[in-house]
Amino acid sequence: MHVSLTPELESRVKSKVESGLYNNASEVVREALRFMDLHEDWINELKLSKLREQLKVGVEQLDAGQGIAINTKAELDQLFDEIKGQ
């Protein structure tokens, strides 16, 4: 596999190798990809946590009788139109 890097990124990779932390450019790229995976996992956990918070609020509102009964497709469409208009 061949990867093209901008001069700035190539310089950063070389700098990491020259620092002695990595033996070669491949190690730098592998570490960067591992970091990227961890970052994505962290972001997904944050999103999931936020969704859980929002669901909890919704359940609490339903438990308090603050829900809206939707009985027909027309009522559902009207609700979505109102949400889109906000």
C-alpha cells in the first residue's frame, strides 16, 4: 500500500520517528489509526450518553402525563411539521 501525505504531514511523521518514539513511519501511522479508533469510540459513547439522557427526560415526561397521544398518521404528520417549523 502506498499513502500520499502532504508535506506538512510527512514532516510530522518524520519528526515522530526522529524523536525516537517510533522506529519508522509505519509505526507512526499505525499508532495514529489506533488513536483514531479510540477517538471514534469515545465520540460514540458521548453520543450514546446524550441519547440516554434525552430518553430519560422523555420517559419522565411521559410518566408525568406530559405525553401527546398520536392516533392517526395525519396527527403524526402534523406533529412532524410542527417540529420541522421550530
